[in-house]
Amino acid sequence: MRQFYLYISMVLLALWTGCTADDEQMTWKDDPNAVIVKVTASGLATKSNPIGDLQDPKASTTSFNVGDKIGISCNNMEAIAYTLTANGWEPETGKYLKWESDQPTFKAFYPFEGNSFGNFTPVKDQTELENLQKADFMQVMKGFNKIPDNHTLELSMGRMTARIIVTVNQFHSQFGADEKVKEIKFFGDGIPYILSGDGSKGTKYIFLTPGQNGGSGEFLSVTTSSGVTVKRTAIPELKTGHSYSFNLNIGKDALEVESITVEDWKDGEVIPGNLSAVYDLDLTGYSGSQDLTYALSGIHSDCDIKVTGKWDDAYFDVFKGFLINNPSKISLDMSGVTGMTAIPYRAFSEGYGDPSALYHIVLPTTVTSIGKQSFMCTHISSIDLTHVTSVGYQAFQSCSELADIAWPKQECTFTRSVFTYTKWSGNSEKYAPPFTIPSTVIYANDDDEANRGFFNGGYFEEITISADFKGTYDNLMQSVTVTKLVVEGDISLPATFGNNATISELDISNCTNANIDCICYITHSLKTVHVKTEALQKEYQEYFKDKHPNIQFIVKGNE
């Protein structure tokens, strides 16, 4: 993750009992208990944080500039401003932080002026580089069960805004050759920074915004040099920590988005939604579940928790207790945890009736087994199963927002009902994007007649089943809605392949044998079937001519 690393070193000359803001006559440089702030970050210090990578692909967006101010507080006391000077980070005159208790919680945010931890004042006019930098809001929170032995606090700031990059791709032929953009605004009154250009073709604009869920409302307004104003009124989903690139085609009565590119703005896992805090949780030094329970008890707001250190399986119950009935939205980044190899039964929820606050999770690469109902009824929108070799019964049942899966790289056995009642995209108006079920997936349906189906419920734009898929096709798709289903292998699908499935287009053009029984189960929705030979085309047409004459059977290559 591309981040800001704040190394805060505490020097102990005596037993410390303080984490306070001191405004006495002693200066922070003279006080051996003062918090010394040191910032190290790769990249060019002369570059603006939000656009350094756009000006130079090798540059970092993580460097601070001389004059930048961050706010740091301890145990909810007043935040102290620390300014980056030529000599490093220095606190404001007469105030500085000192250690106070064995269980301090630090909160840091940037920029300091006009903001506080958890409260960000959006900058509407970003035409000046200074204002663009002020719109680049970041924050982090970290608590300790005890003062670390090395007296060092390492904080990793997370971005709380989304970056929008708009490029003028072209003007329609309705305009003259010298047409330019005169004015561009976001959300009605947001004025962007011009990265390059003068409003003509190729001009790039940058704007930073708090996360947006998407929906109706004015997103973008463009006024050209000839006085034409066109608008785009659908606001896209804009997640914090993401960078969105839009290419615009400008017409006199339409503003077209030719392409949208979404990139990670932090070089790592991105927090979805609009989480308001980042909490660094280092398990080093925790003596058991009780200590961890205490550390988590102070988190009551939406939060991204970055967990590091050695894992104890007893901690699963602590996290589950924390997540159940917690009204907040919690993201867990456990990629830095060591010693975790399996996710046990109901690890993050208790199933129906006990909602979980888990909205996002990153697992360590050492995890190879996902247990029964482990993520049942959570709000996760994605899961990385790259290193997993087994997934248990109903592991993702009723995960109504699951929309993205990174499939295993090696063979992985999925038992029945793994995705039962998983809607993926959450509703029938937003289908999950196209994906391929790879050969590494082994769907091992057992003899239990109840709750069968690899997928059971959900809305999909396009599903492709790889040619060397090793699992059973029996009850593979139950009660799903799929716009297009492609079967790459030369097989004869069983009749129960798509029980109660709604499939509009079926491509079985690699299948030599007839699949009449399979088609019979989904004829209520079928519009097009791609087949391999003219002989099969005639066989299907003859069989269904009276029952379902509206189905089109098309021979491969004759589309």
C-alpha cells in the first residue's frame, strides 16, 4: 500500500507516565520524554502529493512537502500541529506530545488546517496546487496495550478521498477545430486543477472528492469556448483510495464518457466505501484475548483495521464478538499477520439474526482453508482465494454484496452451497461483471439433496466455464440470473445443470452431444443458443419448434 510512514520515536530516561500536550517553558527539544516525529517517504519532495505520479511515473505520491502540517493527538486530547521543516517535523511553539499512560491511542490527520480527526472539510476550489494538496485528506489511528519496548510508534496514513482524472478526448464534428473547454465543474461547484493543457483536446483535469456511493445528481458540467454547456447527471461510485480516469467526448447535446479506468491510489488493498479511520493494530505484546478485547472496545466508528503480528486462533472469537452487532463498517487488512493458516467455522459472524460489521477483508497468503459458514451474512464485496485449497459449506452464504472473487491459482475444492443466496452485486439492476470459473475450481457436490448448487441465487453479466473444469456440473447453477453463459468444454450438460436458472444466452458451441434435457430446464428464459453443427441446430429446432419457437439456434461461425 502506498502510504505515509510517520516514525515517532520516544526516548525514555525515566519511568514514563505521560502522553500529554505540554506548553510549559521547557521546549520539546530539551524534554527527554517528548515525542520526536520523523517522516520518511520515498519519492520527490518537490512533487505535490496528489499528482506526483502523474507528472513522473517513477515519482511517489507519498512524499510530504516542506511546510505541510499534520495533526497528532493522544488519548483524545487536543491535536498538536507538527510542521515539516528543513530540519524535520517540529511541533507548534510551546506545545508538544509526551507519553502519559501505558495504553495510549494516537490519532493523526493531514492537512491540519480546517480539519480534525474524523472530520474533513472538502475543498471546492482546487484550481491552485496549494488547494489541491489541502483536499488530499488522510488519517490514521493506532492504539497500544502497552508502550512498546523500542518506544517507537509507526503510523501508516490512509487516503480518505477519491481522485478523479478527466481528459478531453475529442470534440464532436459539430464544433470548430479550435474549440476548447472554457469551464469544467464537478458536483455543481467543484473546480478542478489543470494538470496539463489549455482546454483543447488532450487537456487533463484533477479533482479530489470524498467517497461517493453513486446515484442521481450532477457529476460533471462542461462549458465550451463557444458557450455550449453539457452535463452528466449520473454520479458514479467513487471509492476512497481509488483513482478514476475518464476520457470525455464532448458534443453540443451530449457529454460522453468513452472509457473509465479505475486504479488503486495506494499500491495495495483499497478500503471500499467511505471509511472514516485507519487503525493500526500490532498484535506484538498482547498477552491474550482479554488484552485484544480491550484494544478493540474503543473502536465505535467506521474503520479500516490493519492487523500485524503473530496470530493466536483464540483471537477469532474476539474479532467475531467485536463484529457482531457493531453498527460500524469495519475493514480488516490481515495481510501482515503471521501464523494464520485456516479460517474456522463461523469465524466472522453467527449467521442469521446476528449481523456482522465486516465490510472488507484481506487474508494472509498463508491461509489455505476457508471453513463452513465462515463469512456467512457479512457485507464483504470481494474475496481473494488465490492461495486457498478448500472452501467449506455455505462459506459465503447470504453475502449479499459479494461482487468480486480472485479465484485459486491451484486446485481448490468447493463443497455444496458455498455461494447460496449470495447475490454478488446485491440487486438485479447491477449485475456482477464477467468472469471465468477456472480449471482450478473443483465443485464437489455431496449426496445431500438440500441446499445444492455452486451458485444459488445471484445476478451475473457473463459466466464462462473453462474447458478443463474438473468439478461436477450437476446443480452448478441454481436460481441464478445470467445474461450469457459460455461452456468451453465438450460435454453433455446434465438436466439438473441449471435448475430454475434464468439464462438469456447459452453458448454450447464446443459441445458435440445434444443437451436437450439441460435446455428444457431453462427454456422459459432462453433467447439464443449457440451450437456446434448444423445437425444439432436442426435437432434443437425440430424439438422446440412447437414448445418454444422463439429460441434462436445459431451454428458456431454463422453468428
